[in-house]
Amino acid sequence: MAVSISSITATLPSHWKYISEGGATIVFSYVGPPNPDFDGMVLRLRKSGVQTPVLEKQAFGTVAEEEEPDDSSIVFQETCMKRLIPPVHLPKLQSVQVEKAWLEELSRAHQQDRPLQRTVSGGIDTTKSKAVLATDLVGGSGLAVEIKPKWSFLPNKMYLSAVSCSIKANTCRFCMHSRMKSKEGETVSLGYCPLDLFSGNRGRMKQAVHSLYDSWLTSDGTVNNLKIFVKGTKIGVDQACISHHVRKFSMFSPEAYEESDENVRETFSEAILTLLVNTPVLRVLNKVQRTLDSLDIEGLSLLWREAHSPANPPQSTNGYTHSGRAIGVGEPNPSLADWSAFIDEYLTRSPDLEDLRYHLLAYLLSATFKDCSIMIRMDLLDPRRPQEVVDPSKVTVIDLDPKNMTRLSKWEKLDETIVREYSAIPLADRKTCLDDWVDEA
């Protein structure tokens, strides 16, 4: 049930602090007078000028035709994500009613707070009558860290073409893609390998966190895979005056005020690892990513071609298709009921290889988990503080919206581009990524 419209519209624009935004949503944190509805919460609003989330285009449940359904992130989490991710590691989401005049006032009041490049792509969608209230995962008096871990595994060699197998079976997707983006001038976490973070080996995991932290330093906090918030403020670090910034934003408790740059990284990494090693989040994400993407985009593309040209399947030497209907085109997006039925099947049996619809949905859901983020909340750092009992609720998986079927053809083309670009790198300069996954379930 949504928080009442009178409650949300009784707050002022000044009661909400602009926090951040992505391609589809803008996030505000409540900073107003004490209010049991909003204390410790953030408001997530949909942006205009962006593609409507696939579930919002569909009617589901018993929602009346004239009533806007709850945001897709809420219904998808309640119906699907809670069956795959332990609920303690999911954010608390609640529907809230809003109105046009209030949204317009909020938009005007905070327009100057938004990054200029974001304002070009659209603002708050003032036509919406519902938004999302969620637990504020970056506010409070401590430290919050957002890690976007990305792809956890090397693909199954069985479904790779001869051309790509020698590359994709040795270097992970993230490392190849990072190399390509770095060559194009983009700021990336070049030394970070997700397979290290997901390995379960504390030494490799520490290496991964060190790499993320080093990339955060050299990028002045702009790298996409690691964001650090201190007392609700996203921080960046100017390499030339790191000590000033560490003191200014006080990642450390006052009692541990003076720390060397190396000690900052070490203490930061140990605090992160304590929470990641002692909670199942990385193991769960690793398993769902790889079991949902059992064919790789190449194998899925081959299955698609065979299904649409059963009598005379087109020949392909590189695992990709450029003739006939592009993968996913004309295939309906899954409804909420479709997703629920799919998860029933995923959790109870092994599907037939020829079951195209199953594998299309599986790949879409795997993509959601490959693109999610992990929020880690903890006290301000203090290397002298003994390790406390781990609170699992301090580790939260976010950004779990479903993907659109139309993305499949784009992912196929991107995969081909990444492999082609990486194949031009001399063998001696290619990275070897270690996937030593063992299913303990």
C-alpha cells in the first residue's frame, strides 16, 4: 500500500536532498523535520525521456485500469528477486503516491544540483503518480561503499565458436571490455578482475578490492565500479592532495585521524572484505549469473537461428548472426507472471537445450545480475577497532530491474566487437583470468 499523497506533498522541496541519478531514475534523500514515514529513506523518481520499464507497460495483479501500477522495481523484487536473493540482502522498497504539482516544484528546486550532462537527457517525469521510497543506503553517520562487481565467470566453451573460444575462455568479459573502453579514452577499472572478487579466495578478493580502490584514486572518484559515500556525501579524491581529502571527508573515525595513504587502502579493504567474506552475496550472484547464462550470447544466437530457420540454418564461422531476424526481435517481453513461472522452472528442473524461450529469459535475468550493484554500510574506519559480529543487513544488492528483450541484439553485436578488438592484441599481452568456481550447493 502506498504512503498517502497528503503525506508526501506535505513535505517541502528543501526537505529532500539531491543524491544521484542514473539513466532512468533520480534519487533524493529525506533531510527534513522528523517524520516516521521518511526518516532514513530516499525517494526514487522515474525520469522523463527514457524507455518505460518493461513491466510498467503491462497490466498485472488486480490493479484497476485507471490506476497506475506500483513501480516495476517493487513488483519485480517482491515477486521474483526475493526467491533468488536472500531477503536480508535486498533493499526495503515501498510505493508512494505523488502528484504533478509537487513533482514540478521539486524539479525546479533541485535542477541546479544535477550534473549538467544529466540534465540534457531529461528530468523528473511529472506525469507519474507513484514513486519508490527505499531505505537510505548511503546516509547516516558512517561509510557506505557501492561496488558494481560485473561478470563473475568465463563462458562455457561448448557453445563458443572456434574463432572466439581461445579468447573468451581465457580472458573474462569485463577485462576485455575494460581494455577496449580504455583504448577509447574512457575511465575504467583497468586492473580489476571480477573473477578475483568472486573467487572466495581472500587473497584474490583483496587484490580485487585494492584494484578498485586504486582506480578510484586515479580517477578522482569517477570510476563506475566503486563509489564511496561518507555521511551521505559521495566523495572523490584528487591524487595530488589525497591527505587533505581524506581528512576533509573523514573516512576514518576521529580517533584514527592520521593515516598514511597505504594504511587507508589496507584498512578500507579489510573492512570491505570482512563483510563480503562473511555474507553469501557474492556466492549467490556468482551462481545465478553463470547458471542463467549457460550458453553465452553465441550459443543463444545459434539457438535463435536454428529455431527461426529449422530447415536451412544459416552457416556461421564466428558464432554470430547477421542474416535473418536479429536475436530477440519480435519476441514479447516477459510479463510478471512469465517471470514468476520462469523462476519456478529455473529452481526446479534443468531445461531442454531446445527451449528457446527459457534461454532467452534466462539470459535477460543473468544480465540483471551482471549489472547490479552491492551496497556495503559500515562505521567510519578505525584500524584499531576489533572486528565485530557481521550484520548481514549491511550488505544489500540493488539495481535489479528486469532487462528488455530488445537489448539482446545489441549485446550480441557488442560481444562480437569486444572479441574482435581483443583478438588484435598480441598473445603475450592478453590477460589470463582464473575461474575456479565450485558449486557448493
